[in-house]
Amino acid sequence: MEITDIRIKRVESDNKLKAYVTITFDDCFVVHNLKIIMGQFGRFVAMPSRKTRDGEFKDIAHPINSEFRRRIQTRILEEFDKGAGEMHIAGQDDEDFPHGGDAEESDPRDGVQPPA
């Protein structure tokens, strides 16, 4: 599986969130709402997640092995370091990079609507 597109929306804020990311695989599968986070031991890429009723965060989509997770993180951080991505002021609304989101949200570019 090849990473064929990475879109980065940088976030200007004082918190640990540095950017939202959308990644496309094999020009046919897209994952929205990955995040570049500045953690205690440096930057890392967090997978899209949702908050459960008990306040815990669960990944919506994630790699099933550490090798592929490293590939994703390396490519995203390389693009971020090259200066890729538009600046986004915290608090602005953007349809391509929602701050939350329902797992069933559709991609406005693919013409497919979520199930009713």
C-alpha cells in the first residue's frame, strides 16, 4: 500500500496540536483527521479518534503493525518539515479538516454520502 497524497493543515495555537492531516492510499482510500502532536518526547502522528462515553479516546482507523505506522509517521513529518500545508488559525471552521467529526462523514470530493 502506497501513500499517494498527504494534505496538511497547520494550526496556529499555543497548545500541543500542530496540524491536521489527510492521507490518501493508492489513490483510492482517504483517511481524515490524523493529527501532528508535540508530545513529551517530540512530535508524533495521532490517528483519528473519537471520545467514548467514559471519556476515553478510541482510534477510528489505525495501522495494524508498527512498521506501517512508522512509514505513515515518517512521511507525514517529512512533508510537515518541508513546510507543506496551509496555515489554519485555531477556531476557524474548515470543511476539509474538521476538528471533530463523525466516523460516517463523507468526503465532499468523492460524491458518496454516509448511510442514513
